[in-house]
Amino acid sequence: MHSDRTLQGGTTGDAACAAQWSIDPARVSVVIPILNARAYLATLLPALAEQGLAPAQFLVIDSESNDGSADAFRAFGATVVGIERSTFNHGGTRQLAVDMRPEADVVVMLTQDAIPQGPGTIARLVDAFADPEVGMAYGRQLPRPVARGIERHARLVNYPPQSETRGLDDRAHSGVKTVFCSDSFAAYRVTALSAVGGFPQDAFFAEDQLVAGRMLIDGWRIAYRGDAEVTHSHGYTIGEEFRRYFDVGVFHGRNRWLIDTFGTAEGEGLRFIRSELAYLARHDPLQLPSAIVRTFAKYGGYKMGSREAKLSNRWKQRLSMQPFYWRRQAGR
């Protein structure tokens, strides 16, 4: 078991909400990277105001938004720090934010399109750290109200209502799913994050899974809180599915230690396909043809990504969901 300073209960914000905190909410910081977030503010800002945290505890990292969203966060009371859009990096930018909050015991990562559902959402996620062995926690993601079957199924399978805590020994039956998590709504014990080297400085994708893998190997546990919910899902096109899985292939190819330690993704992928087709047959059969085409697109994207060393930088820009990353690499 890891030693860590005890996190004590506190009284910040609305009394009804503060009563749900098992640790001092004044030692919690919420980080939100944004880029032109205005479309989400009408639901996001009221949801944040309900969380029992002082507005200044929300740290917004703005990548040169030009739609007024940074000003809206300032008016809300959040701390807003601007960076050049070209310097954004999924790992490095998050580590920059962590370094800006040395007083925090727990840092919560939230994306601009993840909307907390209810006033105790962040408190319930942070409650996972009442267990001193938990180094990282992530919450449940619900599909958007307009989501169709493919989008809904992905959230139902990956984010069930039941909470769980996973350790390194769970890889025997969970395989690569042992490191599954999402920085759209996740929290980190700062001492545990620091112990494994923090967020990788040059991570274009899945920086959360890299940290989760290192924590598990280091003896920490990963908590999933099914009672801490945000609305967050995407209606990807078939082309976007290909590009996203190209990035997954690049990620796994560059981080073979994850596969060597926790197992390959192919077995989990087959289980997902069977579940998806059964779900669509019952709930949205008109999407079955699309699901089949997407399966081939994902597989092709993944295989091409895993062989990215054979591709030129220009092709990587075309095939990736993160072309800005490859443009920056080309400019070095």
C-alpha cells in the first residue's frame, strides 16, 4: 500500500453539495482544456456552478479561442491561461496545468464537451480517493440525447452503471481493458501522478492510458465510478472512425509495453463487434450496414496506424485525427 497524506473533509460551496465530499474540496483542482467551446457553455457553466467548488478552482487552458469562450470562463470566475494553439499537446498541456496547481491533492481532467450530470458529480468521482491505494479514477459517460444506436452502444458497453476498482492482477481476465479510462472525465492523485513521471510531454493520443498503465505497474489501483456521470459522446463519420483508429494503431505501435504487459486489443474488439451487432439488431437495425462498414474502417485504420513508421509525415497528417501533431513534427 502506498503512503500518502490524508485528505480531510471540508466545507466549500453549497452546503448540500459539500456534504458529499469525503476529502477537502479546497485541495481539488479541475482542469478544462478548451478551443472554441461556446457551443457547450449554456449547459457546461451551470453544471460546473453546481459542483460545490469555488470558481477559481477551475483552471481553463485556452488554445487561442476566437469565439469568446475564454472570456465567458473568466466571467464565470475560472482561472484562464492562454497558450498558443500550435503548442497544444494532450500530455504536455495537461502536465502544464498540473504544475500550475501545486496546492492540489487531486486534479480532475474534464473536456469542454463533457457535461456533469447533477451537483455531486465531481464529488462522487473524487470520493474514489478515500481508498489510499487509488491513484486514478474516471467517471461514467452517457450518450448525447440525439445519439443513435452505434453511439449509444459504445457508451453503454464502455461505461456501465456498476463501479469497480482494478489492479495489475486484473489483467489476467481484463487484458488491455485493465488500463481503459478517459480524460474526458478523470481524476488523479497528484502524488501518484508525480510518482510515475506525470503526463508524458509528447503524447498526441491516450495520455490517460499511459499514466494508468504506469500506475498499475507501480502498484496503484484505477477506480471507475459509475455513479459519477457526464454526458459525452461523439457521432463520428466513417472517415473519422478510420482516422481515430489510425491514431489508436500509432499509439499501440509506439507503446508496445502496454500490449506486452496487458495484452492485445483484438480479442476485446471481437467481443465489442458481437455486442454491437446484437444491440443494433434490437434497438436500431437501420444502422447495421453502417456498423459493418465501420468495423472494416476501424480495422484498416488500426493496421495502418500500427505501421506508421513506413508512412511519410504528409500521409500521417491525412490519415490522423490529430493532423496538428504531425504538422508540428514536420516543422521540427
